[in-house]
Amino acid sequence: MIQLYVDFQNGVSTLDERFNNIELSFNQSISTSLWDFNEDLVEQQILGIQRLPDIRHVKITTSFGKVYQVGDATVGAKKVESHPIAFEGNIIGNMVISADYQDIYQHLWQKAGFIIFTEFIKIFIVALCTFFIVHWLITRHLYRITLYSQAMSGESIDMPLTLESRSKKTDELDELVSAINIMRMTLKNDIIKLEDAENALINLNGDLEIKVYERTSKLAESNQELQRSLNELTLAKDQLVQSEKMASLGQLVAGVAHEVNTPLGICVTSVSALKEKVAELSHALNDETLTKKQLTSMLSLFAEYEKIIERSLNKAVELIRGFKSVAVEYHTDPKININLAQHVNDIVNTVKTLFKQKKYTIKILVDKELNLVTYPSAWNQILTNFLTNSHIHGFENRIDGDISIEFKANEDSLLLIYKDNGKGLDAKIKDKIFDPFVTTKRGLGGSGLGMNIVYNLVSTKLEGTIKVIEREKGCCFVVEVPLQKENIIKSVPELKIIP
């Protein structure tokens, strides 16, 4: 590249000298021809200038406006010079000469091709010599080392690696051969150690097989004992769950019996009083001492007794109906179509007999026209356990409290939000409240199965989820169960407060 650049600069310098020679050589002769108006001679002279190397266009313009030009004026000129034409001190015209570097470039291309060709030949000769030298000094030995490495095996590991035609002076290849021979001896020693270890391992495996067989037999016996223990624990758990259910049913029966006794006692008292008044009225009628005022008073009293008896009997019927709705869980468990609002009210009216002496406020927010196909017994047990836990744990040592039962239904699921403002969940059992036998009333009658029963009913029977929501005061449980769209009839929610 440097050589070509120098040649290019020499070509440009030669072109500059050519322009100077044209000015010195042709200016005087052209001025004479112009002065003599010898147009043929002028054209021959400028044609001679245009034929010089690199000159592409020559143009002479006389002072009379006459123009003489040869060459292609459209070619892009690299160098343009203008020279005035004078004769005996008078300017008679102007000559413009245009040149380019085409001839210079052509010469450079030819020289570049020659340089490339000669350099290719020299590089080829040098590369060929280098190849033979490298092959003789390095490559053939590397090929020998490669073949030796590929052929190395346990049978040929005793054969050392040697290189032929090596000088006495050591180099990197000799160090490589020495390292390979050292590695070969190391591998040989390792193989011997591995064989010894393998023999020892075979003997150890035999001993281990005997020990494994013995321990497997012991483990099988232990598994059988554990399975028996697990079966006993499962049976005990089922019995405890059943006992918890029956205990809950017993509490409900006792509460309902107590509640039913009150209106029935009123009815018995009213009937006894009514019998006395009927006997008094019959006696007065037989003695013919009955007066109009006495008859009117008797009839008014009979009407009052009739209202008391009717009201008491209706109260007893309502309690028995609600108890029947709840108690059906312990006899049969069908999936039926129920009115959710009526069912929830029946459950609450039945369960609240357990805490008759308390002043709890129970808010029920449920759509009064919501009918759905579900397991009523599952909801009975869930709400009963929620209310019982609030009474026993949340409102312990309190006579008042607020409880909220809210149901929300959409196209896909039914949501129960149960809240109270009691003392909340104990931090020790908050994360394991749904585990079996977890209770804060250990030794005080608590079995720890209430919330576990709720969890099993929600997750297995209703195929839903239940979770605990953190609150500043009290506790909150959210139950979500899937529903079929065709089993839901929506209406405006109704808020009912049961004191």
C-alpha cells in the first residue's frame, strides 16, 4: 500500500510537470498561430496537447469569442488549469486544460496486480517450507502421541511413550512425553488400588446384603406394628368425632327440651286455669246464678287463655321444626334443594338455646329467596360449631357479644363470612386451628375436633375452601364452596337481627 501510494504521488507530480511543460512548450506556438488566424494549425496544436497522458479536454477561447476545443468536456476532471495566451505582450485568448487520474489509476491497478501475484508466490513458498518444517519437528510427534493415547488400555499401560529422531536438547514435546509417562504410571497405581477396593467392596456388599435382609425383616415387623397402631388411632379418632357429634346433638336436645318445656308448661297452667273456670261456669249455670256480667267476664278470660295456649303451642312447634331440621343430619344426609335463609334461621334458633342466658346479637345477612341444592346437614354442623366456639371461647366470661353470619352467592360459588367480636384466636393455635385434637380447653371438656370437623365438611363434602382472616378484634372465617348455576335464584339481600 505504501508503494502504491508513493507511485500515486509520483503520478500526480508528473501531471503537474506536464502542465508546466505545456505552458512552456505550446503557449508561444499557439499564440503565433492565433495571431496569424491559422485555425488548422491551432487545432492540430491543441489536439497534440489532448493526446498527452491524463489530458482529457483542451479549450481555447480568443478575445474575439472564437472557441477551439478538443476532448470530452463531460469527463469529471481532477485537475483544471487556465493559461492566458499572449502575443508580444497582448492577451489574445485563454487556454483551459482539464486532466484526470485515469491513466494513473490504471497504472496503479496493473502494479497492484503484479505485487499481489508476486507476494502470493512468495507466501506459498514460505508456507510450504513452514509446513514441512513444522511437520518434521512437531506434527509427526503429536500424531505419534495421539495414536499412543488412543491405543492406551489396561493391557498396554506398561508400554512407555517414546519419540523417534529427537535431539539431545529437551523441549516442550519431551516434557509432554514425560508428563504422559508419569500419568501412565499414576493410572497404573490407581488401577491397582481400584482393583483392591473393588474386591473389598464385593466382600462388603455380601455382608451388607445379609444385614439388609435382617433389618428388612425387622422393619417389616415394625411396619406391621405401626399399621396396627395407625388403625387403632384412626378408629379412636372416628369414635371421638362421633362422640363429638353426639355430644353436640345431646346439648341441642337438652336446650330444645328446656325451651319446649317453657311453652308447654304455660299451656298446662293455662289449661288447668281454664278447667277451673269451666267448672265454675258450669256450676253457676246449674244453680241458675249465672249473670250476664259473669258470662262476659268468663268468655273474655277464655279468649285470653286461648291466645296464651295458641302462642305457646306455636312457639313449641317452631322450636321442634327447627330442631328437626338440624337433627336430620344424624339420621340421613341427602343433597336436597333448600331455602338458605330459612335453613340458617332454623339453625340459629336451635343453637341459641344453648346460650339462653347470654345477650348475644346475631346478624344474619342472607337472600331470603335464595334456593340451592346442597347438603343441609353440613351447613348445620358448620354453623353450629362456629356459634358454639364463639359462645365457649370467643365470649368466655362475657354475657354479650356480636355475631355476623353473611352469605353471598354468585354464578359459580357460595361465600359464607362468619365474624364475631370476641377475644379472637390464640396465637399458639392460629396456624393449626384446623388440625385434629387442637384445643385451648384441654382437660376442661374440649376435644379439639370441632374445627377439624368443619374443615373436613368444607373440603370433602362441600368441595370448598375455608380460611381464617386476621382481625384486630374477634375472629373471622370465610368459607367458599362451588355451586351450579342452575341451582341459584338471586334476590335482594335481607338483613335480619336475632337478639
